[in-house]
Amino acid sequence: MGIGNTMKGDDGFGVLIIENLIKYYKNKYNLNENNEVNKIEDKIILLNCGVVPENFTDVLKREKPSNILIIDAALMGEVPGTLNIINSEDISGVVFSTHSLPMSVIVKYLTYYINTEILIVGIEPEQIDFGKPLSKKIYEKNLKFTERLIELIDSFLKINR
């Protein structure tokens, strides 16, 4: 699940990760950049959630994934560009700026309805001003994180054939 607002600078980090993955796998798995929901071999679902991750809970309830990875900008009081795994138990102490529902509510809802592991990766934004692109530092992190996810996805798909 990529979450964020691409019109608010670094807040678009999670959404841009999903967009990068869709572009990378587009031809090989017939993905559509205009779709918010894309599947890779019925094993991986890429969700471009924007600022409304709660709108995708029905998709997740239907698909019942064994694992959910949530990627979002998070105000954690860290140095900008810091990537952290945020425990679902510690989520209430982290601010996710552009959601209509708190992330803690979404996580509780999902774990109530789906027997799944949820991993939240937050990046400390450098700037979240309206109308700004990703800052250089966050853009570079975005590319590196995308590369790492591609390696993990390719490895997962190879093992699960």
C-alpha cells in the first residue's frame, strides 16, 4: 500500500514507490498505471491508495493477503530521509499527515478482519509543502527503496512459482 499526497512534496513517497513498481512491472505483468489496484500473478497486489487508504480495505478483505506492507511519509522526529519500520503497537505516536482516518484505526480494522502481518515503513519527510515535488534527498531514497523492493518481489515470485 503506497499512501500519500504527491501534491505535497515528500508526502508522496509511498504513492511514488507504487507508481515506480507499476512502471517497472508494467509490460511483464500487464499492469495499468491508471489503475489504483494492480496484481502481479495473483501473488502481489500493488495499491496506490493516495490519501484514502481506508477506501482499499474492501480489496484487502476480499484478497486476504498474508502480509501487508504500508509505505508512507511519517513525522517521527527523525532526520529527513530516515526510513523506519513502525510497529503497529507504536503507531499512535507517529503522525501521518494527509489521512482522513488515523493509521492506527486502519491497522486495527485490517487486523480485525484479516489474519495478516502488517509492516509499516515510514520515511521522515524533508518538506511537505503544497505544490512542491519530492525533495532531492527523499527522491534518492525513493529510487533506492524501489530497487530494493524490486529485488524482494523478484525473489518472492521466483520462490513461489
